[in-house]
Amino acid sequence: MKIEQHHKPYIFGALSGLLLTLSVAFVGQFFGTSTTFPRAASGLVQAFGVDMSQIEFYTVGGGSNTLASFPNWQLLFVIGIGIGAFISSKFSKTFTVEKLPSMWVNRFGSSTRTRIAYSLVGGSIAMIGVRMAGGCPSGHGVSGVSQLGLSSLLALAMFFVGGIATARVLYKGGKA
Amino acid sequence: MILVFGLITGTLFGIFLQQAEAIRFERQVGAMRLIDMTIVKYMLTTIVVGAIGVYFLRDMGLVEFAPRAFSLGLQVIGGLLFGAGWAIIGYCPGTSIGALGEGRIGAIWPILGMLLGGLIYAFLYPAVQQYIAPIGALGRVSIADVLGVSHWVVIAVMVVGSVALFRFFERKGL
């Protein structure tokens, strides 16, 4: 079965919407990924023997932001995304070992150090923002807007406003 | 059992994301540079089909849900911050894991950055709750509640708007 590339976002988008519906129907679970990051981070810190159990963030919701909530649906969902992408890329022969994205290299060069510095700063900003907003493109974007949440629509719009403005500064005028 | 469902659902989602190429750095940053609308097509299609699906289930009395709480302060400030970070790293939390799965080993750096951010947020959390969360807080409201119309009216508008946008993208070759 050969599907033309420009139809794929629509076809696999529709399948993802169907998958979301089935997940809600059978398990009551909407998609979301981002809370898994602070949970995992708390576990890493704990592994180094730092006790942060008294910090408010880790006491709210009966410890739902800590490692104690693992394993849960969302952790397995996140791991699944990695497995699914691996299987899919192997089957379609698109699995590619790549250290730096080509668009990044064209603009910022091939220094791994530069990418690490930007990634740590950018990744931190992204995760702080996403937890503040209350969801990521999956949690707010897909799941939240599907529920017609006003919060999710605003968050999704702001993701793109912030993203487009920042991309303009980072990649000013440059071609792909 | 719920864990097995999580793994199966995640795996299928990962396959769909990979097939749509929505997990690629170039597709995500391409959308923010307004040169490649792949992820917008993918997301809007998922949202529209998902909205029809979950509201059908709710109208049948099979499920209950309430949208996430609205706070002008949290969604505007948090959303803009996320957008800025997203443009820098080129992945969102879910797609970073997917990118790693399809061999983009460089995605490990954004993942580490996001783990670091998750830790930093723990310390910011009390101030965020105290000063930012109350700004324009409306509770768990939906667009249909605010407009005072049926959810099917909102969904119909979303369908028409998305199709119009898709036609525009295809005409422009985006």
C-alpha cells in the first residue's frame, strides 16, 4: 500500500483522532506526555540522594508529580511513542541515525556543544512553560482542544505565537 | 491492565506520528518558520476527528470529561514560554521521544533540557500558583460554554475552518 506523502498528515492525523476516541472510550485516558518529565526528573534527583519530598510541588495531588506515581498510563504511553516510532521507521526504512538535525546545522553549524547549550536552555524554557500552561501540544493541543477547552485553545495559539516569533529571530531570512 | 493500554496506545501513536513525519525537527521548526505546515495539518485533523469522537461518546452518556482549567496568566505566559523553547529545541515533549525512536540520537539533548526544566519548575511552582494562576482564572470552561452554543456548532465551525485552511496550504504548497 502506497500513500502519497502529502496525504499522510491527514490520514495519520485522522487515525490519531480515532485512537484518542478509542482510548477515551475504553480506558478514559486522553493523550498527554509532559508531566512525565518533572516526574522522571524528581526520580533522577532522588537517585543522587537529594531529598526534595517537602517541596510543595511534590506534595500536591498526593505526590502525582513524583516518581511514586510511576508506573502509570502516561509513562507507558510516552515509552510507547518511542517504540512505535522505532518500529515504524524500521518498517518504512526511514530509521536514520542523526546527531544533529540538518536544518539546525545549516543555521548554527555542526558544533555539538552549541546544540547542547541551546538544548538545555531551550528545553528548560519549554518544560517550564508547558507545565505552567498546563499541557503540551498533545495534552492541551490535541486532547484539550478536542474537548473544546478554552484554556487549551489559548495555550495552543500561544505555543505558535511564541514559536513563530522565536523562529523568526533564530532563523531570520535563512532558507531551509 | 491500564499500563498495557498505555503502551499499546503510545506505540500506535508513535507509528502514526512517524508516518506523518510529525516528529521531525524540520517539520516542527518548518511550521514555526511558516514554510512547512505538515504538523498543523496533522494536529488539526487529529483534533477535529478527536472532538467528534469524544463528544459523540459524551452525548451517548458513555464518558464524562471537563476541559482543563482556564487561566489567562498561565496559558499566555506559559504558552509563550513553551513556544519559545519549542522553536529552539525543535521538539515538543512527545515528539522528542519519537525522534529518539527513529534514530535521531541528538534528541537526547532537548530531552535532558526538558528534564532540567521539570526540576526547575518544582521550585517556581509556589510563585506561579500564587501570582500567575489567579490572573483571569475562569475554571474548567469550554468554548461552547463561553459562547453559549451547542458543542456541535463549535465543532462544525472547526471542521469548516480546518478544511479552508487545508485548501489554502495545499494551494500554496505548504
